[in-house]
Amino acid sequence: MDLAVACGRPLLLRQPFAPDAFDQVILGCVNVLADEMNPARVAALRLGMGEAMTAFTVQINCGSGMQSIDTAYRYIREGKSDLILAGGAEALSRAPLIYRKSAVDWYSRLFGARDLWSRVKAIAGLRPSFFKPVLGLERGLTDPVVELNMGQTAEILAHLFHVSRRDADQYAVESQHRLAHAQKEGLFAGELEPTFASDGKVYDHDDGVRPDSTVEKLAELKPAFERPWGKVTAGNSSQITDGASWVILASEQAVKKRGLTARAVIVDSEWSALDPSIMGLGPVLCATAIMQRHGLALGDIGLWELNEAFAAQVLACLAAWDDDTFCRKVLGLNGAMGRIARDKLNVDGGAIGLGHPVGASGNRIVLHLVNAMKRLGVRQGIATECIGGGQGGAMLIETV
């Protein structure tokens, strides 16, 4: 929760109203720690929003940060709230180490023993392997239904849509260079807040960016999941990081009452689901549904933020929209939708360089989309992400 508080405090201090003026707080978080159950409530209290502030946490894997915005949007649209703080936070570095099932069963037998002989028998069953923990993050990134980790699902998409290793590496290099340029030019000013370590050291930028990335350097990395021929590597995947993000949602009445300046409006949102083994195609389904409802084509969308879970996954989505058979059979269209121009997609880089703190990423891409649209004079944009478990979320945003 330190990240959520460090991120939220300067945002609240900039507002022309007190922190307790909000109606509620909604926070996306995936790996909720036992010490911080319902982190939304913990964050609200630590941010000085008052004991009467209701707060709850939402979890839909990689879409949790966007789900917080969507839930707030619907509360406001229905007239039940006027002012909501919605965010996402994740500390993947603190993902717990957990005992294996065999060790848990042994502990159960030991503590369930009712006499000396039963305890002796239980103790005799102790094995050294019980002390070797399992990474909770590793289990969390593995789908329990299809028994594939997220990287393996990206490998499936690379195979289905003929994404080459060089294609994936080239995309990753471009993403890193875009992020490096954005940092150098100060394009994240007003969006990223510095954080401070206990020793006073200041961290004022994300350190995952690798401006010296080249296709040749990335080609030296071994596949992470499907050796020796896999396309997914540590260099063309999102980084495992910590992070937090907040946005303020307000009704038109609250904007006037509180003296706020609206930056954008949420026009529509959509959540879609599909086979977990191809979860990376989720953005194609949900974003297409939104565009169809509003009579929009791919080219009508001025900017896109498509969360970079894996370079191969992003490229597979682009290929799916440009595939006549896929669009006809899966999307029910008359033919291929076409290609998203690269100068409209993730213009300032993405999770390959910034990292993917899963509970926060959906919130961050909506926030950055709004800021990039304002900066570039774009009216409409879509933020979307694939979601572990076989889902996808998307939002259509318009600048004010």
C-alpha cells in the first residue's frame, strides 16, 4: 500500500477540495497480501479520506485497474455517486512464497495429531522437500483450467498468427526506444510521481527502459518458455514490477460544484471472454464490440493503448484484425478490419519497458491514453488489455 499512498497523496493535494469529499474509493489489486486485506480501505484511511469513506477492492487479473474505473463510471452514470477515486496497485516483488500441497498436508497431520504416537508418526513423515517453497507469482501466472502460463499462451498466438521471433524482438526494441524518448522529452511530466526510499533516495522514473536495445542484442536471449524454438523471451515480454495509479472520476454536476476541469469522458466500455489458452486475443473482441456499437472503424480511433503483456501477443492482435477469416468467423464481420497504424499504437512505449504491475496496468493505460490524446490533439482513443484467464477489457475515451 506504500505505492498506492505515495501515488495518491500528491494527486489529492492538488485538488480544490478535501479528501473526504469523495463518495467512495475503488482499487484494483491482484496479489492482495494477508497484512493488507481490502487494500482500497487501507489506502483510503492512510490517505486521510476519513473513517466514513467506503472503499472496496476489485480483481479481474490484468484488468483490475481498468475495472476500478469501469465500476466507478457505472456508479456515476447511474446517479449513485458523483465523485470517486479509482486506482490500481500491485507489489509483485512481495508476492508470497507458499508451501507445497504435500507440506500443507503434513502440517495438517502434525497439528491434527491428538496423542503422542500420532505426533511421532506425523513427524516421521517430514521430508526436506517440504521446506522448498513455491513462488506464488509463478502459480498466479499459470491458468488453472488450461494449465498454461501466460507466456505459453503468447507462444500459441505467435504460432497461430505466424509472428516470428524477429518480429517480436523488433516490436520490443521499438517500444523501448519510444519509452526512452518519452522519458527524455519529459512526456510523463505530471503523470509520474517520484517516490522516496526510507533512506531518502529519490526514484523519479521507471528504470526498466533500455534505450540501447537492438534486435541483435535481443536475439541473443533464449526463449523463456518453449525452448529452443519459442518466440517469447525476457526481452520481448512485459517486466514484472511494482506500481500504482489513480484517476478521479466525477459527474458533470461534481465537476461544476468542485471547480474541476474535465480532461476526458468515458464513452463506453466492454468486457469479453474467450478460451484461456488464447487469452491474449481478448483486446480484439472487446475493442471490436465497442467500435461496432458506435459505428467506428480501426482508422477512426486516433490513439490506442494496448497493454504490452508480450510483444507476440500485441502483434497477434494486430494480425487478427487484419485476418479475413478470423474477422468473419470469430468477430462476425464481413471481412478484415485492417491494420492499426503503428504511429497510433502505444506511442510512448508500454509494459515491455515500463513493466506490468498487473493490478495497476489497466488504470495506467487509461490515464496515459488521456494525457497522450490531449498532448497530440486526438479526440478519440481506446485503451485495452488482455486478461489472464481468457478475458479482455476496453474503454472508448473522448477528450473534452
